Amino acid sequence: MAYLLNVILGTIVPMCVTALVTMAITIIFKTSSTTNFAQGVISAFGAYVVAAALNKLNLSIWLALPIGVVVAVAIAVAIDVLIFRRGRYVNALGKQIITMGLISIIVGAIPLIFGMQTPQFRVFVEGKVSFMVGGQDVTVTVNALVCLAITAVVLTAIFMMLQFSKWGLSVRATAANEYVAGMLGINTHVITAISWGLAGALGTLAATMNGGINQVGVYFMTGYQVNAFLAGILGGFATFYGPVIAAFMIPLANNLVVYLANVMGKPELSSWSLVIVYGLALVIIFFKPEGIFGKRTVKKV
Amino acid sequence: MDKYLYENYALFGTVPKEKRSLTDLARGVLANPLYHYLLFGAVMLVVGFLSATKVLPYSLQSGMAITFAYSLASVGFCLLMGYSGLASLGTGGFMGIGCYAIHFVMTEAGLPFGVALVVALSIGVVLGLIVGVVSLRIEGIYLVILTLGLSEILRNLYIAVQDSIYLSSFKLLGITIPRSASVYVVTVLLVVIMMLTHNLIVSPTGRAMLAMKNSTAAAQAMGISLMKYRLLAFVICTVYAVLSGMMLMITIRSAMATDASGFYALITSLNILAAVIIGGFRSIWGAVFGTFIMYGLQTMLLNRIPFLQENPVIITFVSGILVVLVVMFYPGGVAQLVQEVRMKLRKRRMARREEKYGKD
Amino acid sequence: MAKTKLFPTAQQRLLPLQQRRRRLQLQLDALEQTVSARQAEKLAAYGAKLDRSLMKDAFAACDKEAYAQQILEQKLQKFDVRQNMDRRAVNHGCSKAIFTAVEAGGDWQELLKKQRQELDALEHKRSEYLAKLTAEKEAFVAKNSSADGAGYEKAKEKAQALYESRRTALETEGQQLVAKKRAKLTGQLAALDRRIAGIRSGVRSETLPEDVLLRVKGLKMYFGGLKAVDDVTFDVKKGEIFGLIGPNGAGKTTVFNCITRFYDATDGSIHFVNKEDEVVDLRQFQVHDVILQGITRTFQNVELVREISVLDNLLVACTREYQSNLLVQALGLPSLKREEEALREKARRILKFMGLESYANWLAFGLPYGILKKVEIARALMSDARLIIMDEPAAGLNDSETAELTETIRRIRDEFGVTILLVEHDMSLVMNVCDTVCAISFGKMLAIGTSRQIKENPAVQEAYLGVEGDA
């Protein structure tokens, strides 16, 4: 029992990171009708900026994070304004390919700007909290709790805004049909730009959390991005909450497989955990292409 | 000059054949696109030989071998995307099958290359069929993500099974082929694959695929089974990717699954996609050229420039910019560019003719 | 979309067998022709070989003067072709220069003189060349002794005898070949027939009246709670032009999407007399198999392949006709090329019928809409269908184009003997061309009858114009 708790608590940071990245990808998917393959590297870029602020300017992480967020937002908005808005008549596949091209650009740009060496990174708060369950130690880092709190606040705020603010209504209208939304007097340009900016900010936040527990690298967010895409179709892009819920499920399921493998006495199975989780996700998607929370639509010929 | 004799003395109505001059013969050969591939192959074999014997820079042959090996995957992807209108990000994962088949069948079990080929291709066909069936239910962006997921599954599977693989010595038909000679094998295979693909593209199958890409409803009404041609497209693409992985293994001889910029990482799938985009969706030559830009340019030419040698990422950076620009402003890619230049040249030739001789 | 059934029904299993049977029958019918054509080819090749061997004797026997003269003429002709271009360049360049000189008030007469000089130079060159050729010719005639016909005559007789014996040999060989192949094909056909009969014995067959081609009975198509088509029943007779009309949203398109299997009807039956003259239940087939039964369609918004030529677009409709398998196609073997050529010929014929032969090699991309609509009809004709369903063929056409379309539809029916089902709301087209019209509204049948009856039917008038006094 204590072991299970430890496993679950150890998954907090990956869950938060995945959820934030998924939110970012979902928002862009809904407003720009494309999957942003560059989300991972934009986030990584933000993390590099945060690292530079930490190491070169000797700022604390709480000051470095906003700097990274601002830079990432600027880049994301620039991508929307300079590239996506001009490629409005590029078809859906073309848009995806543009985001793939962006990956190469940013992957090339990061070493040019920040140098080749892996940057040092810091967690939000050092320290651990331990308590006893059934006579056994359960440990959780303070950092994980802080991440969870931040994620909870940020996601709640975004959901509230989507549901109750005028901006949220506009986003939902744009997501439903950009053309009609534009005719109804919604400035879709501003909406998509804000969405991209928000995605950049969420990505940087996620990357900063991830930087505390993993080594920062150009591709260090790519795995989370893949998880986020899967979460997106697993939960169904039709809603905002579906992908986020699925995003919490994927890292959790992954660690649970590891847990089960150890409990059953077959620790060698634990290296297969991602294979099993992805496989399960694909099977679910195959039988429910519209996602767990999606609705089936009738296709007209 | 036996026209007179034939006209007056031939008994069985034979029409004399015009004797063709050498230029006519050459023109006839150049008019048949299949000969272009053969010509290309011959030239590349000669260049490879000169490079292996160090008449040309020695690094050229490995750069060529790598480019051509990746080109196999690009040509398959060109067929999938440009002709069937399907997209996939599973290329990297599928290439891994070829690599691992070589490792397990040849290095570990010590069996000949043919066995590895059969094993790899069978797995490739099965995987292609699976993705094809999936593509009947899930389309567009979702399919792309799903194949991405499949590729990640494969990559994690590789990591779980064995991270680092290698090929110590490669024998084909009893002849040991050193690394520097792998360029011949790869070139021959690429030329064969290009010719087969070209034939398919101009055949009823190619037309059926195009019809399917333009409108699934119209294609079905014309008797084209979506299932058959989608499965076929994915099987071909997967098989080519598997072959590409095998050729890479023969060329480079070792691979690491955990390497984030390795053969079967996401970045390979993206690069192959970018190569096909830069080259032009529906052109085999374009796919090979695009692959050259993505993979060959650096090793073969740009590494000679000291600045780029120190900053290899610049190539990644520039190729990214190229992809974005091509999609936004030049959706036809290099193939379209070549087409337009050719049209322009023709127009200019016509104009010069008119200048000299007046209008017809 | 119609659901894919896991296990094929008997009808579906019959399909490839019948297709193979049709191909075998065609092969059998054309057997003698193909064999004799091939033998003739062989004979011609042999003749050419004999001719080649004769040439040496022929040269000895020929009139050297005439032989050399012809060579001279050929060379001179080639020279003239080149010189004409030079002359043209001189004329063009000089007249341009003269023109500018006249405009500028320059010395144009000098230029005129220069032009004449250049032309004279060319003429001089020609006469020089002619003199050289004549000298060559005379030398040739002097060197080769005069005609000696005896050797040629002997060789000729020998060749003729050889040719005759070869011909008889080829003829007997051809007859044997025909007999052998016929036996093989008939055997295959009989085996196929047995298999077909075996499968068919398990199928309960429907019967339709002699003159009916398509019978739709009690057709229902519900989308959730929406009754898009509710209990529609009609017969389409062989060789008629049948119109299905109704206001927007009446369910016309749904009806024919049910017939062509794009939708799986909720209830009802659709029976059709297929190419084999047997009654089939269309609901047993998948959407891409419907064309093999003899039903093809056109689309409201043109659905052609933009990247290939008009001719190739027509060939798309024949995808299922090819016998070459994937391997043959990948290797580009000659058998595929022969098949292609035959189908291309057919496509050219149909394009000519539609008056489109000049567009054959154009890319479909960028052609005018009216042309594309015609290409679609031509494509529908490619599959030798018994029933062509046209989805709003007049949509997007102007009045004169619609009039032309009316004419085309009639001509297609008369020339190809196909039945045509029109789904349309352009009343002028329907009333002009249709023999029978069926009107539906909100998924329900209103009336069926001749176009005049329909026009006078109060229910139809109400559906189209609204109830009197209601407006």
C-alpha cells in the first residue's frame, strides 16, 4: 500500500507536465486546427531561457520562470503572426508540416544561442515530506507538491476563463468554426495569437517543472509531447477537459504498470511499461476513434 | 540509303527502317524516364568507385550511401503522401525493424542476409497492414498522431529488447562487403526501387491511389476499394522504410535506440517528411533530392566548410526554414521549381527562334 | 458509409468469379482473331528477314542510275530543309532591319541590296552542293557495273518458296494453337460455371418483370430520428430516362446514395438486373463493387483527379478491368501496355463521342466547369454500365449548356443503350428529357408518372410552390 502510494506520488511531476503540455496542444488544436508538433521544442526553448537566467544572471527560479515564459510567449505569438496567419490557406497537413519545420528551426537555434553544453537547472523548492502509512515510509518531494499546486491553479484558471469569460466564449466559438466566428465579429486573429501565447507559457511552465527532475536537452520535452498527442485523441479533442484527464492518466498508468510488474515479481517487465501503455491507448483509440469523452458525428457524403 | 532498293525490289512489303543517328538514339533513351534511373545509378556507381579508391574525397561514398539509404524511405513516403494522400510519422519506427532484423538474424544467429531480408519484410508487411486497417477508421491528423504513437511503441520496444545493436561483418552471396563498398549495394537497390515505384505510379494502381487521394467517394464509385489501396500504400511505405533501415545498418553498422537523434527517433520521421516536402510531393527525384538536402549535404559537401563543421546545427536550422518556406510559398517543392525552369527555358528558346526566323 | 461485413455473402463471392468468367468469355470470343494477328506478325517479321537477305542481289540487279539519283535527291532534300531555315532567317532579319531603317529614314535600299546578296550567296552554295552531289553520283555509276538480273531472279524464287512454306506452317500452327487454347479456355469456363452454379444454388433469387432494370421497394433511411427517406418505391425500366425530383432536402441524394451503397439503407430492398442479366440484391454489395454490377454515377460537384490528364481520368473508371496484377504493374510488362492501349483506344472513342477529343491530353486541373462535367459523364461511360446515375448534372451550367446536356443525355441513351437515372431540381431539364419522373418531398413519395402527369399533379405543385392561400 505504501509502495503504491509512493509510486503515485512519484508520478505527480510527470502528470503535471503532461497535463500542461496537453492543455497547450489542445488550445492550439482548437483555435488553429492543427497539431503543434513544435510544442515540445518551444517549451524546451523556454526552459533554456530559464536556465540562462538561473545560471548567467543568478536569479532565483521564481524570477527566472517569468522571463522564460515571456520569451516563449513572444516566440509562440511570433510563429502565429508571422507564419500561421500568412499560411491561412495552407491545408491541415501543410500546417502540421510547418510545425514540423519549426522543430528543425528551434532545434538548430538552441545550440547556436545557448551553446552546446547541458544547462544546470533547479527545482522550485528543495526538501521532502515523509509520513507513515501502515508502518511504512511514504515520501514526497516538496517540489512535487508545489508543481501540483501550480498546475491545479493554472488549469483551473484556464477552465474558468474558457467557461465564464468573454475570451473563453470567443475561443470556443473560434474552435467551433473560425470562419463563422470571424463573421460574428470575433477577432479570430487576436484569439489565435493569445492561444499560441498561452501555449508557449504553459509549455515553458511544464518544461521548467520537468527541468527540475530531468536533464534539460533539446528533445527533453518530446516524450511528453507524444504523450500529450496521445492524450489528445484518447480523451477526444472535441472537449477541453477530455485531453487533460487523459493526460493525467497516461503517466499514472505507466507507473502503475511498473508497480504491477514489481509486485508480481517480474521487474524486467517494467522496461516494457511504455509499450504496454501506448499499446492500450492505441487499442482504445482504434475502437473509439472519437476519444473516450468525444461524441460520434455522422459523416455526410 | 536502301530506300530505292526496298521500294523497287522488296517482295513482302517491308517498309525500310530509317537509320537512326546516334543523337536520335540518345534522345530516344532520354525520352524514356526509366533510363534516367539507370543512368543515375551508373553515374553514382562510378562516383562511388572513384570515392572508394580515393580519387574523389573518401567521405563521399559514406555520405552517398547514407543519403541513398534514407532515400528508400523517402520514395516510399512520397508514394504514401503524394499519391495516396495519407500521412504517417511511423517511418523511424519502421526503419528500426530492418536494423533489428539484421542484428538478430545476422549478428546474433549468424544467418545469411536473405533470411534477415525475409524476416524484416514479413514484419514490415504485417505492420503496414495493421496501419492500413487503422487508416480506414481514423483519418487525417489523428492518423498522423496514431502512427507517431506506434513509432514510439516500437522505439520503446527496441529500448526494452536491446538498446545498442551492431553488425560486425556483412556478406552478400558469399562476398564480404566492407563498409566502403556498401554504397554499391545501396545504389543498386535504390535504382531498382525507384524504377519499380515509377512503374507503379504510372500504372492503374497509381491512378487509383490518386483518385482515392482526391475524393474517396468518387474513387469508391469508380470501383476502387479504399481498403485495398490504403493497405497497399502503407505496406509499400513500410516495406521501403524497412529496407531503408537495413541499408543504414549495412552502411553504418551500429545503432542506439536511446539516441534522441538516432535512426528510429521521431526526428527521422520528421526529416523524411521534410525531405519529401522539399523535393515536391509527387516526385521520386524530388524525394531523393530532398533526402540529399536533409542528410547528404552535410556529410558530403558542407563539412568541408570549417564554420559549418563547428556548427552542424546550422543545417538543421536552415532545413527547417526551407520546409516552412516551401510549404507556405512553394507547395510543389523543388520538383515544381524544376518544372517551371524547364518551361521558362522552353519559352525562351521559342522566343529566340521567333526572333531569328519570324513567326510561323 | 455502408458497413463492411466480415464474411462475404454469396453474391460477393460470386463477383470475382463472374468477372473472371466475363474475361475468359471475351478471350474465347477473340481467340481466333488474336492468334491470327500474332501469326501474321510472325509472318511479316519473316518476310522482312527475307527481304533483307534479298537486298544484296537486288543491288546487283538494280538500275544504278536510278539508285544513285534517289540518293542524290534525298541528300539534296535534307540540304534544302536546312537552307530554307537559313533563308527564312535572312529574310526575317533583313526585313526587320529594313523596316527600322524606313522608320528612321535610313538607307534602306542598301539593306535591300544586302539581303539580295545574301540570298544569292545561299543559292550559290546550293548549286555548288548540287554539283558536288552530281559528281559523286557519276562516280558511283561509273564504278558500279550495270544491272545483272539473273542472280536476283534466282534468289527471288527461292525466297518466295520459303515464304510460302512458312506461311502454311504458321497457318497450321495457328489452327493448332487455337484448338489447344480453345479447349483450355472452355475447360476453365466450364469449371467456373460449375463453381458459380454451386454458389448460386444457395442464393434465393428474386424475379423482376421483363422490362424493369431497377426496383426500389419500401426504401427507408433514418439518420437517428431524422427520416431522410421514408418508404420510397419505384421501378426504373430498361432504356428509359428516369427523373427523381424534389425540393431541396427532399431526400433525392439520399435515395441514390442508398442505391450506390454510400449509405446502408435502414430498411427496404433494391433489386437490379446486373451485367450478367441476373437479378441481384444491391444491398449485398460494398460500395466499390456496385460498379461491377453495372451501376455508375456522376457527382454534383465534379470529382475528377486533378493531377492527371483527361484521358487518364477516364481510365480510372477501368481500374477493376485490368487483369495485370500488382507485380506486372510494378515491372511494367508488355501485357500491361497492351491492356492499357486497348483501354486508351476505348477512352479516345468515348471522348470523341462527347466531343472532347481535343482535351484528351490536358490536365483536368484548370479546365472549364462545363468541360469537366462532360468529362465526368465520359468517365461514367467507360465502365460499360447498364445504369448511369447523374447527380444534378445541370447544376452550375448555363441555359445553353443545359440544352446541350439534354441532347447529350438522349444521345448517350440511344447510342450506348444505357438507362439513365437523373437526380435533379432543374425542372426544364427533367421535363424535357425524362420519360418517367418520380417526385419526392421530405423523404416521402409524392407521385410517379410521365413528366406531363407530374407537372399537373396537385401534390407536386403544392410541394414546389406551396399551398394556395398559404403564402
